[in-house]
Amino acid sequence: MNEVGTRSRWWLYVLLTVALVLVITPFAWMVLGSFKTNAELRQIPPTWWPQNPTLDNFTQLFSRLSFGTYFSNSTIVAVVVTAGNLLFCSMVGYALAMLRFRGRKIIFALILGTLMIPGVVTFVPLFVLVANLGLVDTLPGLFLPFLVAPFGVFLMRQFVLGLPRDLVEAARIDGAGEFRIFFQVILPLLTPALATLGILTFLGSWNNFLWPLVVAQSNDTYTLPVALALYSTGQNEQQYGLLMAGATIVVLPVLVVFLIFQRRFIQGIATTGIK
Amino acid sequence: MSAVTGTRRGAPQTTREARRAGSSRPPGARREERAGWLLTLPFLLLFGVFTAWPVIQSVFFSVTDITNRDLRTPFQVNFVAFEQYAKAFADPVFRQAALNTAYFVLVGVPLTMTIALAAAIALNTGITRFRAVYRLGFYTPVITSIVAVAVVWRFLLHPDSGLVNTVLAWVGIDGPNWLGSTTWAMPSLIAMATWRNFGTAMIIFLAGLQAVPQQLHEAAAIDGANAWQRFRNVTVPVLRPTILFVSVTTAIGYLQFFEEPFVMTQGGPLNSTISASMYTYQQFSFGNYGYAAALSYLIFLVIAIVTALQFRFLSEKED
């Protein structure tokens, strides 16, 4: 395979670079557009670099529209959902991998069987349930259904299976209780798996759309994607500058986090095979 | 435990002791049993209430005439058997939505996988430098909100002030009104979905390519196989489980596509981009809960069938 000729290798570099530019262009266009005025965004032909860069779009998002609230809603929901998954899924993952108890096999089969159930199947009855709990249009209504996920349990179980059993036996001989063993011996060893699960869960929650669209029904509970989708299809359809700035607000935080943790991220995807 | 079962003489003794303690299992087992259940309980409660119960209930809803007026009394509704399903098959908009979804999946999945595999092979074997930069760049769209990038793509595809038609004009092509045309709207959505998603498949393919033994390639090359023959006969067979996995997960995702038409076209023009998920959501928002539940079950059924077929079709050739 290494006998790819020098000339064809240069062609490959050119091809890959063109592809890279194509892939990145929408982001550059978005960020540059967020500093343009509405009038400039309507110009034909379009400008690439902002002629009169302005922060007006961003100030309007946070003063006239409630993007501050949406941002904090998205953050709260994503943080709570991530914390819930890290705690509960690691507990179950450990129990399934290391402890012998009746029903263990049935629970694992249940988790495997529901790994692939799509959100579109459950959202109608889930809405009826959440409505009867009085949680429609509340933040708990947004995060409660997502505090645990079969995928998280599966991931943690696989990781715990790779740990030596002797660790637990030794801790028991030392007289440690079962919960102390989990929290003080096992949990610290799970850090790499917790990081992967944490990143994936946070992203999934931050970008989640269908459920927040169903449950959030007012300015106080909208998350960023819901607010942006409703603005972009409603009366603000023509507010190009605002929409570009809104998209930037949704994308930029995860982009920064991604670029910082990208190594762990990509390893996580490769090992788990799930986005 | 491993300590007691290790010696033959110790084993029956412990069993006897355990029996005396009122259990047929070794000591410590009860403690382990209790811990196992306590650690699993929070998950089981949340999972039972918010996933298992709704799954069961959606079957029930789909055979009733429940609407938003029955929100407080979801069990006092009329049983209508398969009427909702029959209605779905006769509903011209749902038929259109099903066809659109099939179009999106049948074109989108192979396109996404081809680009992802080409990128993975190029990065894995063709080049030596800047591999990490390309990989990072190609993966970036995956982490972004579909809603946000759909908003941006709407501007990119704008007939007059959009970047795409501006670039096409440089080479003398008069670009269409992409999202306003019944012909071009769906290909535009597919292009965006491919751009957004091929990074995941590429990363998984890159991991799978690590398993292709270098010696096999060298041996095939010595035997006179060209690059394409080596790809067909060395890389693809080793990669088959990875291809299966990627095709299943990509198809499951694409079968539910929703944000793209919701933000970019609102299902138009003339329902040419409305998806099965989007139509289900619309029926739900009109208050037709029973109908929406039946539609969502049909989507689920198709997902299950497609997954099973892919397993059958792609793993059979393995011998």
C-alpha cells in the first residue's frame, strides 16, 4: 500500500484539501455572517468578509430575544442529563459486570433489546405521561426522561469487564462495604470510560431536538435548538443576521469543547462505534 | 469465592455452612445480591417509567382513537383495532412521506458510506502527513446541532445571495432555487445530511482498517493484484463487519430524519421533502395521538426490518 506514487500522493493531498475546505466552509460562512448586517447578508453577489463588522446581532439575541435563558436552559438540561447518566449507568454497569444477583441476565437482555429504540417510538406516550405528572413546559420535564440510557450501561459494563476481579475481592477482605468498593475503588478506575460517556451524553443532550420541541412550550423553557428552529421558521425567517448569530451561539460552545478534547472524543467514537 | 472453590476439600464444607445460614449460596452472596439490586434500582425505576412503559403504551395508543382531549384520561378511550394503521396506508400525505423517507435513505446511506470509506482509505494509506488535521476537519460537522447547520445551509443554498449559486455562476451555471424546487429540495437535504454525518462513519472505518493485515496486501500485490482488486478481495472482506455496523446505524438514523426538512423546507415544496418522522410529529401536534402512535410504530417496524435485512444480506456472504 505504501507504493502509492509520489505524484498520485500529491493529487490525494490536493483532493483532501479541497474536501476539507468544502467541509469547513459552512462554519466559516456562519461565523462571518453573524457579524454582518441584514442588508449585507441580502447583497447579490454575497460578500465573504464583513464590510462593517457589527456585534448588533449578538446583542439583539440576548436583549430583544431571550437567548440568555435558552442558553442556560440548554446548559442545565445537558449538565443534569450527563450527571445522571454518569452516576446511574456506571452503577448498573458495575453491578452487571462484577456482582452476582438474581435477575442480572434478564436486566442485561432488557438493556440490549432496547439499545436501538428510537425516540420517535416513545414520544407520544411519553408526552401523555409527562403531562399527567404536570411536567410539561418545565425543565424537569426536559431532563427526567433522559437521566439513564441503555447505551451508557452497555458502555460502562464493557469497560468494567476489563477490570481485574481481584480488586473487588481484595477490598472485601479489607472489610470495605459494597458501596464503598464501588465509589472508592471502582469509580476512580472508570475515568476514561466516564469521560467518553460524559462527552457523548452532553453533546447528545445539547443537540437534542424532537423531545424539547414537544415539551418546551414557552420562552422560559425553550432550549437553544428549539428556539433557533422556531425563530428560523416563524416570524423571524427574514432576520438573516440574527439567525446566523443564533446558529453560531448553538455551535460554537461545542466546537470549542470538541477542539479541546478531540483526541478522547475520536477515540471514544472509534471504540464504541456510536455517535 | 474463587478462594473456596479452589480447594476440593473446602467446597462441600462451605456449601454446608451456607445451607446452615439459610441460603443455598456461598457466604457473601446475600450481601452481593443486595448491593447488585440497590445499584440497579435507580436505573430500573427511571428506565421503567420513562422508556419501558411508554414503549408498551405506544402499542396500546396505536390501537385506540386517543386524541389530545383524552390527555388526562388516557385509558378511557375507544379500541379501534388496526383502524389507525389502515388510515396510515390510505393517507396520501403519509404515503408521500414514506416515499420521501425511502428516497432519503436509499440515496443518503450509500452516498454517506462511499464518501466515508473513500476518506478513511485516503487517510489510512494514501498520505503520511496532516492525517490528524483532515480527520478532525471531516469529523467536525458531526458534533454540531442539525438545527443550527440547517439554518446555515438554508443561506448557503439561497437562490440569489447564497454561496453555492454564486460559485456556480463563476463557471457559468445558473443554479436552481435549490430548496424551492420539487426536484432539487430532496437532493439538497441529502447533501447536507451526508456532509453532517460522514465523519462518524469515517472514524469507524478508520478503526476497522487497522484490522486489515498489511502482509495480505503485500502478498496480493506480489501476485499481481491491482489496487482495485486488493480493495475488493482483501480490504472489503476484513471490513465487512464494520460495513454492516455502519450501514445499520446510518440507516437507523436516516430513517428518522426530521430536523432537516423541519428547518430547511418545512416539508415543502408540495410535500416533496416531508419525512415520516416529521409527518408523525405534525399529527401529534394536531392532537391525533392515536394516529401519531400508529405512525411511529410503523417507522419502528421499518427500522427493525431494515436492520434484520442488512444483517442477513451483509453477513451471509461471509464464509
